[in-house]
Amino acid sequence: GRNIFREFLFGGNIPCLSGAFMIRSKLLLNRLRDKKIFYISNCGQNWQLLLPVAWDNKCGFIDKCLYTYYVRPDSHYHSADYSEHIKRQYIYEQIVINTMYFISDEDKAKLFPEVHKKFSCDRLHFSAELMYKYYIEAMKAGGSLLKFPFKIFIRLLKLKIKFMLNYKI
């Protein structure tokens, strides 16, 4: 069970899409606190349903496609608006942390730093995508091909040095 839990949360090799899972109602209702999940606009509830069930239960897969998934242009998950993706990662991190009420304090102490690392890296990824988008825009407008990447490199190097000094690495 916990391997599938970790794969949902960290691996990304198991799609966390509605319609892709069958869960026994009794198990789900027993795992949900007050038989409820919390609602946040434009953020899915799949993790709130799947993580509690995947934590300590047998799970399996059907290796056959049983339905078709259509991507809506206005889907919050598939949007190309990277600034929104960055903001949403903070919300997802809170959803996951608030969903972990079923885990012992000892397991939480081990898991929460990993959760924070995962969402911090996701934010960095989307930030890089956003920066690339603006870099292409600047190049098309006649910006210097080398000036911006060099400035970014220097800025990242300064941040790395500052981080190392602050944390005595």
C-alpha cells in the first residue's frame, strides 16, 4: 500500500485522475474524517480521496485503458499559465498536508519534509517554464541572446553562495 501511496504523491507514474480508480465505499468513508473533504476552488480533490486509501491498503491496477480522457482548454490542471501553476502548488501542498490526518506523528515527521521538497521543486520547475516563456518573448522583441541567460546564471550562483553561507553547507 505505502509504495502506491508514495507513487501517487512523489512518483508521478500513476495518473491521479478521476475515473481511473475504483475504491470500496466502506473503505473510503472509514478513512475520510467526518466523511468529508475540504473544497478549494480550481483544485482537485483526487489526492484527498486517494491518499488515505492508498496509505495502508492493498491496491492493484488494470493494465487496460477503460475510458477516454478529454483535456478541456479551460482545465486548471492542463493550463499553460505557469504563474497559476506556481500558486496552485502552495494550495496542493496544503491539501496534501491537511489530508495526512490518518498518518502517525512519527510518519508525518518523516513525510512532511519530502512533501515540502516535492512542491518546492514543482514550483521551481514551473518558474523555469515561466522564465523560458518570457525569455523567448524578449528574444522575439530583439533582446540580447546571451545577456539574459548570463544574468540568470550569475543570480543563481549568488543565491547558491548565499544559501551555502546561511546554512553552512
